[in-house]
Amino acid sequence: MLQIENLHASVEDKDILKGIDLQIGAGEVHAIMGPNGSGKSTLASVIAGNEDYEMTEGNLLLEGEDISELDPEERAHHGVFLSFQYPVEIPGVSVTNFVKTAINETRKAQGMEEMPAAEMLKKIREKAALLEIDRKFLSRSLNEGFSGGEKKRNEIFQMAMLEPKLAILDETDSGLDIDALRIVANGVNKLRSENNAVLVITHYQRLLDYIVPDKVHVLMDGKIVKSGDKDLALKLEEKGYDWIKEEVKTA
Amino acid sequence: MSLKDKLISSYMAYEDSLDQEHLIHDIRSAAIKNFENTGFPTRKHEAWKYTPLDKMLKADYTVFPKKSNTLEYKNVKQYFLHDVDTYKVVFVDGVYSSFLSETTHEGIDVCLLSSALSKDKYRPVIEAYFNKAAETDSITSLNTAFAKEGAYIFIPAHKEVEKPIEIINFATGSEAALMIQPRNLIVVGENAHVQIIERHQSLAEHPILTNSVTEIFAEKRAYIDYYKVQNDVETASLIDSTYIKQERDSNCRVHTFSFGGKLIRNNLNFYQQGQHCDSTLKGVTIIEKKQHVDHSTLVHHQSPNCESHQDYKGIYDDSAVGVFNGKVMVDKIAQKIDAFQQNNNILISDKATINAKPQLEIFADDVKCSHGCTIGQLDEDALFYLRSRGIGKKEANALLMYAFANNVLESVKIPELKNRINGLIADKIGVQLGFDL
Ligand SMILES: Nc1ncnc2c1ncn2[C@@H]1O[C@H](COP(=O)(O)OP(=O)(O)OP(=O)(O)O)[C@@H](O)[C@H]1O
Ligand SMILES: [Mg+2]
């Protein structure tokens, strides 16, 4: 599904990602953990096509196709979805209208007709129910005045509506209470299939109890320094990152 | 000959055709003297510092068109709110068009100023209101001197007018260059309600200079919604002076949508003469190329316990120039005033400029006055957020501009007008999106 080879990226001439290799197969869930400032969100932004970051070296392929030169919207049309660590507040645009616009713009780009209004409504109801989102909430301005947890839940609602091939969840668990965490994780699991993949960025093992990863990677100073199975996350939770830093030093 | 000289000699010829005994004749004479003494304002006048008129005044304007022109409804239908039933007062090249108009005298008067000026039965109203709100600055004086035609609207007490009233001035372009000076007089009686839409529209790309003056009187508890739709062609300029006198407990709201024209100057003046008045001034300006839009507002709080709300949004592309001069005056006796002023601007291009100057003159000590002004670009993070959801760059830009302007549109009370404005914004931004806000 996603193939990243020797990816380097910089912002304002400052190197942040320094050679990342990552392969995620269809149907898989991978987790990325790592200390603050190690480059996790930067990696997510680069995959999603944020123009603030320059990809200076390497390959970025989705289903075998080079997406590194595509605009963010084109990547979205190819099935990339990023759940933002800090979702942006957009006063004046309601959640419903935003989601409708996003879906129809994507369909237009894919040469499809707009989604019929009744189908759209049904889908909105279904996905809102899945994420236990109140209907009133959907007529509010996008993210404006939402609590931290509401913002994250709204991100996953959008993901559920857009049904992406590759979903990147950047610290979606932060800000969620225990019940919300379960609901959101359940929402993500419902969307999993053999045809899509999920990249979970998190600091905590807790989320991975619900969304069980096939692989866990540790990102430090712009590089993946260790990969393992889900037990690696448990070990990190218990021991922190120091032992990995030691390993890297001695290697 | 300069335009000033031409206007003065035209006035002399025009005066010969007038009834010198008419009750407004002295007002006219005083007004032309005023204009003769002061002439057109220049950039030396503080109030016109950012809006130079000199280039615009160079065209050889015809002041009184030689022939009257007719228009077919089907060719201008798009400029009317054609999907709702409305009263209409329509002028073509400054001359009343009975064919396009729908006036009334049933319970209310929606007709022509020229007939109100000439008929005895309107005399008390003319005497009580004509030129009683307008200022004596040179531009307004010029209009007053030539005041001849425009809309006359009189709503008696307790009357709720169901149908909106449209005042439309068309210019056909039959003259190489034309100057028009409409004069509207609107009196809304105690507890009466009315909705009015005003539009100036040229149908050809000829220089048009409109110097329009509107006087509005809101009696006790009157409720007025006034909408100005300014989406003219690139050769048309408009100086629009509106004077609103409010008696106690009245509520007046003026929305100004400025999307087109060469140069637009809006002088919007509110005078709160009784307690518990509520005044709202809102505007959306979206301009590009070398367009110039100036909003000069005045809210004069002359009585205690009143409110005013100003909210102007502007989006400027290319070398467009915006001006916002917002003046709030609070007299000493006007305690417990709540005056709010907000002016937010987005510059799309780095050649676009905005000159914003709030002016507060407060002589009362127990007042709440707030004003805020922002100038910025579209939020890059928001843009990326929208694009990452599959919304194209242009559409995402448009969506953010809509969102930016939305709270001004929110208070438009006529749904068809709101749709129309949404449509104009979409056209202006050059996208059609399948959403409504
Ligand atoms: N737009 C930017 N301009 C300047 N520096 C940036 C920018 N974006 C990221 N950086 C820097 O790049 C480094 C990596 O940031 P990034 O947000 O990717 O970290 P992270 O691993 O997601 O951290 P956290 O766990 O705190 O979310 C940091 O040092 C950060 O300050
Ligand atoms: Mg981060």
C-alpha cells in the first residue's frame, strides 16, 4: 500500500527527516512512536503533501504510484487521509457542509457523479452513530470551540465518511477520555479491511490495545531506529526511550 | 471645461426650468452655492485622503441625457430579485421607467420623488423631511442642488410591508459618459417595518458617475432593513451618501455588498436621536484588479442607552484598494452606549492595499466602545487542512473566503437575496461549490 524509501525532508532548510524506510502492506496497521520533536508529525505532513515541508530525497509511493509530486488534494483523491494532531478551526463552515464538499470534490476528481443527497444523509447518520456523535454537533462550525476530544472524534468521523486507503492518525488518542478512546478505536477498526492500511502515531500503548498493530516503529531524530511487533510498544511504555538511545549509540 | 464648471452652468440652465417658488427651491440654491464654494473634495480633505476622485472627474459627463431610453424587462431581469414579489422603483439613465417599475399608493407610498415634490398632498412630508438628514458637504450639496428624481417611500405608522422594495438605477451607455444623481427619500413611521434593496447597474462599459443621496427617517420603533448591492461594471463609479435619522426604539440595519465597480465611496451616516436605538452597519467587499472601495461610516450617538454594531469584511486581490474609515461619536448626554466596530481584511495579493482608520470621539463617560481591525492573508494551515480532505486549492480558497464573509451574510433576512449574494460571491471568486452555508 505505502512504500517509503530513504525519505529526507526539511523545513526552512532544516533537515528533519533523515532517511526513512517504511513499507506498509494492504490490510496492515503500523504504529510509530518516538520522543517529542523526533519528526512523527513531519512524516505525516510529508505523506499528506504539506507544502511547508520539502521532500529533498527518496521515494514516496502509494499502491506503487509515485505521489511525491502531487498536490495535497490529489493525494486525498488517491486515498490518503491524515487525522491531524491539531485540527484547524474553520469558523463559518459547518461540519456537514465541509464533509459533503470533501466527498463530492473527491468524487468529481475521480470522474464520479456527486453523491445523491439521500445517500449522503444516510451515510452521515450511519457514521455519526458509529462514532456516537450528536446530530447537533454536525451543524456547528468546523472544530470551532470543539473540545480537544471532540476535535479528534470529528477527525475520525471525517475518515469514516471519506473511507481512505491510507489513514494516518497523528496522536488521535491524545485528548480522548477512556470511553471516547474506545469509541474512536472501534470506529477505526470498523473501517479496516484488506484494501486499506493504517499508520498510527502515538505516545501511548493504550490505543494499541484497541487498534492492534502489525508492526511498531520507533522514530528518533528523523530516522526509524527500531522496528518490532506489538510487544515493542509494551516495552517502550515500561522502559521509555533511553535503552533505545543506548542501542543506537553503541551500534 | 472642468466638471465643476460644467455642473454649475448646467444648474443655471436647469434652474430656469424650475418653479422658483417651490418649497425646496431655497434649499437647492443654497446647495449649489455650497458646491460652488467648495468644489469636489480632494485628497487634502482628511475624509478623502485615500480616495482620490481626480481621475474619475476627467471624463466628459453628460449631466442631462438628451433622450430617454427604454429597456426590456427580459434583458435586465437578472438584476431584479425576480423570484420574489417586490415593489420596484426603476430609473433608466436617471429617468423614471414606469414600464419596469411597480409602485403603489395602497396603504403605503412607493413612488417617485419627482411626483412627491410636485403634488400638494406630499407637501407636509417634504417640508418635514426633505434635506433634514443630509449633510452640507460638497458632494451631498451637489446632489441636493440637482435633486429631481429618485425613490419616494412613505410607510405610515404600524404598517408592516410584506414585499421588499427594490430601487434600481440602470445606465444604458447611450451617452459616451453620464453622470446621474438619484435622490431617495424614505420615511418609515412609528412601529412600521420595511425591507429595501438598492442597486446601481450599468449595462455598457461607458464611464458612469453616480452621485446618490438617500435620506432615511426611522420613527419610534420603526424597523428597517436596507441592502445595497454594488456589483457594477468596471467603468462605473459610485459615490453613495446615506443619512439615517433614528428615533427612539428604532432598529436600522444596512448591509453593503461591494463586489464591482471602478470606484465606490460609501458615506453611511447614522444619527441616533432617541433612546434605545439599535444601528447595524455590515459590509462585505470583494474586489480585484484596480477597483477601489471606500467605506466611510459615522455613527453619531446623540442619546443614551443605544447600541451600534459595525462589521465589515474585505477581500482584496490584485491592486485593489480598500478604505475603512469608521467614526463613532458619543455625545456627552449619551451615557450607557454600546458601540462595537469590527473590520477584518484579507489581502490576497501583495499589491492590494487597505487603509483602515477607526475614529472614536467619546464625550460620555459611561460607555462601552470596542473596535478591532485585522489585516491578514488566508490561513495557510486551514488551507492545507481543507486540501488534505480533497478540496482543490481554488475551492479551498473560496470556502475560506465564504467562511470569512459568512457572518455578514447570516443576517440577511431575505432568503432569495442571500442566495443571490452567495451566487455573486461564487462568481466573483470564480468557483461554483455544491454547498450552502
Ligand atoms: N513548520 C516548521 N517550522 C520549523 N520547524 C518545524 C516545523 N515543523 C516541524 N518543525 C520541527 O521539526 C521537528 C519535528 O517536529 P514534529 O512535529 O514532526 O515532531 P513530533 O515527532 O510530531 O513531535 P510530538 O511528539 O511533540 O508531536 C521539531 O524540532 C519541530 O520544531
Ligand atoms: Mg507530532
